[in-house]
Amino acid sequence: MAAFDRRVRAGALPAVLGIQEWSYAFDFEANDCWILDSDYERELSDDDVWSIGADGGGNYVVVLAGGRVEVWFHEEEVIEADTQFDNLDVFLWTVVRYHAVRAGVLDLAEVEPDLRSLGQPGLLAPDIGLLATLA
């Protein structure tokens, strides 16, 4: 995470990752935002999450203290169920390929088996997984 942080702050990551000045290291508490875990019961704090980007719709991609990457859904102020990736490496590997497919650089049929083999809910969840948005 420290290496990732250095690259972000140096401006060395591609814009397709959704990393903006306003979304990176977002201060939820200072912006009067709640962070509920996906069970809608346990409240998390800024110490529990680190915002690494946004999806353009007001939702933030966050790294949880345990290393998982998930999406904080702004309308309900909750970590959205079925958006998780095991860790930052898996998330970044996936999102680079996702954007390459969207840009027409990679063919979905060629990378889909690899993506599916990861078994990540953030990829496979019906309706909200990244693969669902490519269909």
C-alpha cells in the first residue's frame, strides 16, 4: 500500500483507475459521511478504510484494514456487499483489464476465463460485478 500511495501522490498511475484528488484518501469523517459495513450494523471509521478512487457515480473504492478492496456506496453510506476483491493486487490486475476491454484494446472473450478464474465477487456478482457491466 505504501508503494501504491507513493505512485499515486507522484501522479504515476493512469487516470482510468478513477483516482482523483477529491477521491484519493477521502476523509469520510470530515465530510460527515458514515461508513457502515455490508451488514448495515457495524460502523467503520476512517482508520478502517482507505479510499483509493471513485467510480464516477459518487461511490468510492476503498481498501479495508484487512487488505480487501470494496466499494463504499454513497447513497446508503455502506460497504456494498458483493463488491470485494481479495487485495489491492487482484483489484488492480482486474481493473486494468476491465478498462482495456472497454477501450477495445483487449477482447473480452480472451480475458474472461482468466477473470472468472479469480472468483472475485466484485467481478462476478450479477448486476453489479465488473463482468456484468461489460455484457
